[in-house]
Amino acid sequence: MGFRRTALACVSIIALIPVAPPVAEAEAPSVPTQEFAIPNDIFEPVNRAMFDFNVFVVGYVVNPAASILSYVTPGPVQRVATNLYENINEPEFVFTNLLAGYPKDAAVSVGRFAINTTIGLAGIVDVATPMGLVRRSTEVSEAICKAGVPPGPYIVLPLIGPTNVFSGGLLGATLAAEWYALGLVSATLAAADALLDLVVAMASLRHTRDIPDEHRTDTYAVQQKEFWDYVKAGCQPTEHGAMTAAVSPTR
């Protein structure tokens, strides 16, 4: 019962984490861009079914819960929850930054995790940012593209949202490895991490633009275009990764 109460408390708090939508850069990069071909939507019938399911979840579960929780949860508690989750998520950016060819950004992620886990009391306080270690996040889709692997077909995952086959596969493998490693320490810890990942993924659906817009004739097509714009922007050659705390729907 103790773990159940703790899990429910975590769900209530983490659901409030602000998650930024995937938005392509407004300005064109100053360096030459690589050729980018959008794969055909070969899974469109299934994707549209998953899209409709996510719309239902956003409208009847996530939005009502977020409205209630944001009203009853104090701001400092929300900040602590955000810090805790971002610290738990930091090792992922070590991997994606290395995959994308950003060793300096990976080193920043290592430093942030070490400092916030120790001095920051397991991540309750973000000590690293004031010290100059600004979070440098590289998402899975960008890392795969920078590594030279073209994005696979478009897929929409239930409770997660738009991604592509290669990114979704890598993300699944990463999560499985993470849960396995945590399970070696504690099955309860692994279950709690899986629960938090699911809740944050659901929270991110709220910020996937155009999902609840009933005035658009085809919101599925709008969301798909926004996703590919986001991936294409992430595939542009850059000197270093993005310095941001935002998390996309594809993580």
C-alpha cells in the first residue's frame, strides 16, 4: 500500500510537468542542409486509429486531470517534481548526445546528473544550471538522423504520440534497458520509473499542437507535418546540441 500511495502521488505531481511541443526553427540554418526525404505513411490506417485514441485521452483524461492537479498542487511542489524528473531523464541525453556526435554536450549531461544527484539531493534542486551546466538535450529522432540513419516510416503510438519506426524502436530498447538495470537494484524502483515515463508521455500529448482543434478538417495531417518539420530541423548540421530543458513527445 505504501508504494501504491507513493505512485499515485508521483502521478499527480509529474502530470503537471510542462512539456514543450516539437517546433521547427523559424530561421534557416547558415550551413548547408542534407537531403531529407519524408517516408510514405504506410501505416496510415493504424496511425489514424491511434491518433483518435490519443485525442480521446487528451480530451477526457489528461486535460481534466491536469486542470484539477494544477489547481490543487502548490507551485513549489510542481517545481520539485519537474527537477526530479529532469534529473532522472538526464542519463538519456548522455546517450543521445554521444550518438549525435556531441561529446561536449554528453559531458555536460554527465556533470549535471552527478551534481544534481549529490549536491542537489537526488535532483530536488537544480544546482548544476546556476553553475553554468545548462541542460543540452538531443532527442532520439535528432540523434538518429545525426548518426546518418534516415528516419523510418511515420507511426503514432498510443499515449505517446508521433514518432518514426527507428526512433520508436531505439526509444523502446533504451527504456527496456533502463528498466532492466533499475530492476537489478529494485523491482519497485523499476516499476516507479516505468510509471513516471508513462505519465510524462501522456502529459506531453497536451502540448502536441492541433490534437484537440475540432475546427481543422484534418488534424492528423497537420500533426504529421509538424512532426516531420521538427525532425527535418533536427537533421540540420549544427555545431552543438540544443541547450534546452524541453522534452518532445518523442522524448
